[in-house]
Amino acid sequence: MGSNLAMAEGASKASPRSFSAAGPQLFRRDHASSYGWWEHLAVVVGRRPPTAEHVANYRACMVELYGRYPEGIGIVTVVNDTSTPEPSGRDALVQMFKETWPMMTAALFIPKADGFKGAVMRSVMGCFILATGQRDRIRIESTLDAGLPWLATKLLGPHAREQLPVLERGISRFYDDESRWSGAL
């Protein structure tokens, strides 16, 4: 019986993960962000600076997804051209990431801002990296195209290249749809 279990574990490790063409499915929305799940990847679109409410929903998105994929999850967060978080939101984000890092295989942050504002947003995100000490599992890039190959490799290993077009289409579509959303909750 032990050898059957070992064979089954080996087969599951050898089989590549893949992402369905359907793309991310909406998990939850709040005034600041939209949160989606796509297999073992959380996709977050930030529309406004984070607050404590936002951070609670962000955390729930990751924790509940991890409950489905305890071997580890990925996260990609695309933040629209918004201002930096207020101190309470910043503190809550740092605390959340300290608590949730053991769940994550990789995290990619994309601040969608140009010039000085983009530099400030990347700097604030860099502070999260320093505060959590997880430099090997997080990246901040200016575009999805620049960061997605790294994220896909972290999540999928040698099968990343074949999944890149599916990932790019799905994340871009979710971002486009949710960044335009302005409906009432």
C-alpha cells in the first residue's frame, strides 16, 4: 500500500498545473478592489487606496483559496493609478503579508502608474517586501508582460511557457472588466 501512495504522490507532482481558458472568476468586490480566483492563482485589481476593509477582503481571498490549494497559491495584484495607502491600510497590508506568506508560492505586483507616481507606488510595494523578508517570492514590475514570465515559472515550473498566452489573456480581461467596474455593492 505504501508504494501505491508513493506512486500516486509522484504522479501528482509530475503532472503540470494548467489554467482554464475561462480566466479568473470573481470571488468578491469591495469599493477598493476586485478579487478573483483562477485555479491556484488569486488575481486582485486595485481601484482605490487600501483600507482595513480592503485588506480583510484581500486576506480572505488568499486564505480561502489556500484552503482549496494547500500546496501553495500565487497572487497577481494590478493596482490602478491610485494614491498610496493611508497608514492604517499600509499597516494592515504589512501584517496581512506577514501572516499569509507561508501560503504563497509567488506574488507579482503591477502598479499601473507612470513617472513619479509610479516610482512612489513601486517604493511602497518594495517596503512590503522588506517588511516580510520574502524577496525570492515577490516581484514588482511596471507591466504584466514584464512580470508574467517570472510568475508563471514560479507557479508552473517547466510548463510555464505554454501557459503564458492563456495567463496573459485571462488576467488582462479580468483587469479590464474590473478596473472599469463602478457599480454599487
